[in-house]
Amino acid sequence: MRNAQRSPCPINLSLELFGDRWSLLIVRDIMFCGKRHFREMLQSEEGISTNILADRLKKLVDQGIITRHDDPTHLQKGIFSLTEKGIELLPILVRIGAWGCRHLPSSDEPEGCMQELMGGGPATWDAFMAALREDHLGAPADGPPGHDHTSTSGRQRPVEVS
């Protein structure tokens, strides 16, 4: 196991955590696709193997990006959730997606919430992050009044009106 970092540069330190080809895709699946179980994540179109997925999930848990709790409906299953540290990756993933759409050939246009997030900017990101906090941390969503508080899992939230 490697303990030494190549340098104290924040970009280097971040890449040492996320620089592999799978970690951010796992975070993406939890964040945007609502995948919370190991088997759900195995079904992503990129085709991650079970041993790599298990290793990356452990790494993300160890680094405090996600948590794992036992599933009360099945003792051998775990439920993965984003931590605040993981939720704060949302603007980075949106920017990476936007950069990819502009500079790389892609057969698909971004869909649903990703398209809205890419065009919406920081206020939209904050509202989505509030919904993630509610879904993953149990914190109340506190978007602006009149905002559509649709959770990341697709549930409709009551809209607060002043």
C-alpha cells in the first residue's frame, strides 16, 4: 500500500484520490443515477469488474467521500451514500461533463438533470446539492422559495412558497 504522496500540490493530492478511471464514475452513478447498492453499480455501461468496484468503493469510504451502511432488508447488502465531501464534488463533475461535451466526440447529449446542471450554473448546483444532502445525509432541502425540490431519486418535494 502506498502512503507517500508525490507532492503536496492540491491538484496532485486530488488526482491521487480520483485519478483512476473508476472513482469519479462511481460517484457519478451514486450522485446522478441514484445507484446505492453494489449490484446496481455493476450494471453501469462502462462495465466495471467486481474486484475493481469493491476496491474503489472501499477507497472512497476510507477517504470519506461515501459511507456504507448495512441494508436493513438484506444483511449481506450495503447501502452507499455520499458524504458532504462527496456532495461537494458535484460542480467538478458538472464541469468535467461540460468540458467533455465541448471537446470530445460523444454520441449522446447529456440527459435530464445533467443537462440542466450544465446550463444552470451555481444556483442550480446549490439546489441539487441540497437535494443530495436530503437524500444522503437526511438534511432538509433548503433551495430558494418556489424552486422545484425534486429529489435526486426522482421524488417530488413540496415547494415552499412565501
